[in-house]
Amino acid sequence: MYYSVTFTDANQVSKNTWADWHLIPMSPPMIAPPEVYTNYVEIPGRTNGPLDLSEALTNGPSYQNSEGSWDFILMDGYQSRKDLYQELKDFLHGRKMRISLEEDEMHYYEGRIKISEPRTGNGNTQFSFDYVVSPVRYSIGGIREGF
């Protein structure tokens, strides 16, 4: 298992970090849990601390988008750093994608990807993918399943 990530664009074109680009993650890719929207109100004279109104309108927690990044190393001998960087920018950078993790192939997330400039060190080229995804995890059938 290479712990790859598959990106699918609006035209249903998919690219996989290992199969298409020979990128190996520096650690298994995961989607960070989203931050919870909170609303605490200080009421003068209240002795039990601030009043928590975070769920007053929704009857449950509300979440912000999940944000994070993944670092990948390019396997030597497959393609040039410059060509891969251009391909990654053309396909991913700033675009809204469906994102599937190899460890959880029956689910996907939706969000935007940003590619950082490649870094070279120890003889390897490293690429960073920043993501901002909605806090919803979908099943392949399109059913919303939380995060």
C-alpha cells in the first residue's frame, strides 16, 4: 500500500499520486478534523461562566472547513521535477476536486488543492499539497456521512 490520494476533477478525470505521478507520501495522508464553530456569551453576574450558544440554532455542532497539507517525495527516475511540477499545477492548483484516500476508498471529500513549489534536499524532491475541504465525508453513492 502506497497510501496514495486520488483527485477527480469536474470532468471526472482522475489522477492518483502514486499511479500517475510516482509520489510517495512522507506519512499516510489523512484529512484533519474540522474546527467546531462556537459561540460563548459573557453575561454579567452569571457565576457559571459564559453561556454556550454554539448549538442554539442548529441543535447540534456546526463545523468549519478542514485544512491541512500532505508532503510527497518524487521517486527518482520517473519524470523530471520541472515537468511534474507543471503537470501538478495544471491539473490541481486552485481547482475544486473530489479527494479519495487509498485507506478509505469508499468515501471522498470535496475541496480545493494548492500546490507549493517543490523543495529539494537529501537527493529527493518534495511536493506539498495544501487542502481545504468541506467538513462532510461522502460515501461513493453520494450519501453525506459526517466527517
